[in-house]
Amino acid sequence: MSLSGVLRKLPSFNAIHCHLNFVGRIARQQPYSMYQPFVKEPTYNIEKLEQLIESGEAKKREFVPVKAARSDQNVSVFHDELTSKFINMVMEKGHKEIATKLVETAYMKIKQMQLAKYYKATTDAERAEIELNPIVIFHKALENCKPVLQLTPIKRGGATYQVPIPITENRARFLAMKWMILESREKERKVHFPERLAYELLDAFNNTGKVVKRKQDLHKQCETNRAYAHYRWG
Amino acid sequence: MPITETITDTFRTNELDPMNHRKDHDGRFYSISQSVKKQLFTGGGLPKEYKELSETLNGLSIMVRKPAIELITYLNKTNFDAPVTRYVLYGKTGSGKSISLAHILHYGSNAGMVLVHVPWVPNWVRFPKGCTPSVIHPNMYDHPIESVEWLRHFSTQNGLLMQKLELKTTETYTWSKREMTAAGSPLSELIDLGMNRAKYATDCVAALLGELKKAAVSKRCRVLVVIDGFNAFFSPRSKVQREDKSIVLPTEFVLTDAFLSLTRNDWTNGAIVVSVDASALPLELRESPLPRYQLGKQGFEHLDPFIPIEVPNYSEKEFHSQIDYYIERNWLQQPKARTDRGRAELSFTSGNHPLSLMKLVAPY
């Protein structure tokens, strides 16, 4: 049997029909991964690899099977995992190049806008306050947009209530990115996506703007519905 | 950054006068003041992305590179009594030809030469704003709007110099039954007429170029001709169509005739610096960046003999200088990219190609 046969498995139909007996009914399905569970994710960060070799961890991992690297996983100095995830979410119909270009243009515009402020500033103190690195701005903006609770519909006695429940890290990150992208796609197309995204990211970095407002609206809803919180457990 | 600041970085030079740029300035940036930039480049001359980047980075700084230094040395040593020498800058698209031409333009301005500058010829061939059949020349076409713009560009670049030189026309130009420019009238009158009357603007341009040629020969002024994308004059097609939808070739433009006559080596006391670029021609003709291929038979026979000057990719010194500049101006933000490993990666992925490097560094 070939190596790929050992590592991969046939698609199991159980994954699709799996319900967990959860009152909250968050259908957490098994991933659609074609790999067996024991196959590990690749480490493609050069610094991490060097650390592993130094500490001796690498020796232990020599014969552990590893998944194939994806096309966007690389050792470039410009590689950022969060940006990769974001680009994937921006992408439509598999046009990765266009998505990358859009996000990179947005980063460039962020730099342009911040540099304009920087060169206008007169004192060193003012200049020190201005953040110029677009990736730092992107990370902070996403942090500011991540909700802490989410609402889920729960049926009780014929009525469906929106019940506040805790949110996982991944879901929070997903919602932040999704809202960011939706706000940047406006109905009137005169201002294109990269420019809008740049404005939204800068606003979110300063804890203002539409996306942060959306998060705060969600939190307010959760607060008003706190009476139903016990419905989570029936 | 104000120019009076003492510059200690090795990638910059204090020498702001292009006439003094020599081999040891290779790979160093010199800044061009806002007033000079406004005077020389308002009508074009700097590539669009480069211009935007210079505005973002708070000041236009041009890297002194070997092609420009070579040209400056030649121009400083030229025997202006001999027929004009033609220099052709060639190289891959995005290797820095337009910037080298901009550098030479600054040199010419400082050297007191009258600048005849065409920022980008394909604009006249591929995106004409309304060509009309010429009245004076049968079967040829005018560019009324572009000629007015060019005359404006010429007077911005040479305004002060023309006032000082006080050149006069040598022959009478009759525009119509009632309008004429008499011999001996100042050239500024000719330029003003062209700027105000779009109908006659193209012929004004042709007349102006003829007058400058004569003025140069009679030693009243020294002329520097700088043309970017010269091979577009010999392009096999243009966007101008006749009523029967047949395509008008660029050689049938009056402007082409005027500039080709100026770039012939039948006059003295001047210099002609021209660039040929693959992006100036249609897609099928972009196989090779070399002058003979880009100019075609007609263009080559027109320009032959010329001195070809290659504009190559960055050398290692120039590459590091460019990265230093980006870091100092806070354009290259990623901390990892500023390390040796980052520089090696940028050098490899861009292939030391100036335009590719600019595009790679832009988002980060």
C-alpha cells in the first residue's frame, strides 16, 4: 500500500451526518480532511525549525508523517498566517492572485495614509505614536473587532430565542474577518475594495468605525438577552 | 526631508547638481527640490507609480546610476561644433530608463540648455485625444490637444531661459488669411499663439522645433532633446482611424515629422537623448529590448549612427542602496525584511529588477 494510502483515508460519510447531542445544537462536524488523524501539520517557519533542531525536538519528529505544504505556506520574510487566512476569505472562485493583490494594495494604502500623517507631524513624540507597519495595524484591528460572545437561536415552547453563548477563538477571528470584508464591499463601487479595506482597518485599529460598531451592537444584544442565558442548559 | 540637512548615510549624496555627478556617486540618491520638480516634471517625465511614491516618501530622490553618469560625462566633454550625437537608452521595461532621462533633464536644465522633452511618445500614438486631418500637410494628421499641452510643458520647463535668450523667428509663418507671425518676432509669441489656438498648435510645434534647430546652429542657444519611448514613432499601428476605418500610422502624424526632423544629425550645438522601450510597441513586438529590434528598419536607419547605452538591473551596491533608502524613508516596514536574509530574499525574488523590487516592497 502506498504512503499516501496509509496517510489518507476514504471520505467517511459519518462526518456529514454527525450530530452531537448538544442542547445548543452547534453542529460541530468532523473536518473533511483527507489525512489520517495522526498526520501532523508542517512547520515551515525557518526560525521555529532552527529552534527545534537546537533543542533536539527535531530528532523526535524525524519519522512523524507530515502533511504536504500548501501553496501559500512559505518561508518568505513577508509571510503572515493571519494575512493568509484573510486572503483566503477575500478570495472568490479560487482567484487567489486577485485576492492577494487586493489585500496587498490595501496594505500599501495603509502605509501611504500613515506616512502622510508621519511626515506631517512636527514633534518626535507625535511621530512615535503613529504606527506605520500595516501588518501590526491589521492584527490590532482584528483584535478590536473580535466579539466575546455570540447569539444562537434556541427553541423554547414554540418561540425561538437568541441566547448569548461563549465563542471560540476561531469563531471570533472568523467573524471579525467576515465583518471586515463585508463592510469593505460597498454597494456604490466608486471607491474600490482595497481602499475601503484600508480605511476600515485603520478605523478598527483606532477602535472606531463600522466593524467595531457591529461587534459592540452584538455585545449589546447579548447584554439585553442575558435573561435567556440559562436556556443554554434547558 | 529638507535638503540643508547634513547627510551622513552612505546611500545619499550631498551633490545636488547633476553636472557634478561622477562615478563615485554611483548608487547614491540625490534629492530634487519641489520647485525643480514642478518646473521640469509637471507635464510628465516621471512614471506614475514612481511619482506617487516620491510624494508618499516626502520628497523626490533619484538614484545616480551608471547610464546617467556615462551620459553626463559624454555631455560634459561634447564638442558642440560637431553634428549632434544621438544617445539611445535601452533595457528591459522597468529597469530605470525614464528615471535616467529625468536625471539628464535636470542636468540639461542646470547646464542652461533649452529642453525639448517628450515625456512618453505612446500617449500620442495609443491614446490620442482627437486627431484631425492637417490643413497644411495633405494626408497627415494633427494633434491639437496634445500640441497645446506640449507647448505648455515646454514653456514651463524653459520659461526663465527663454526670457533670457530672447530668440526670434527667422521666417514668416502664415496661419490663415489674417493671421501670421512675422519674421523677427519673439519665439514666445509663436508659443503663445499655439497655446491659444489649438487649430494651429501642431504646426506651431513644428515651427518652434525648426526655429530652435536654426538657433542652435547659429549659436544663439544650446538644445537638449529628450524623448522617452522613441520607438513608438515607428509603431505599426495607432489608435487613430480614418473615416473608412483604416489605421493611420504614426509616421503620418505631423508631430512625428517634426520630432524626426529634430532628431536628425544635420545640426550642431546640441544633444539628443532618446529611450526605446518594449512597452511602447504593441504586444507582438516585445520580444527583445535591444535597439535594432525595437526601432525597426525605418527607425534604425533614421537614428543610425547612435551611441547605445544599456540601462541594466541593479548592481549589488545599487540594490542595497535602494533598500537602505526604503528603510530610511519608513517604506519597507517589515522588521524581518530588513535583515540580511530579507535582503537576500528580495534580491532573489525581484531579480534585482528595479520595478519588480518596487512592487514587492510596496505592500510591506
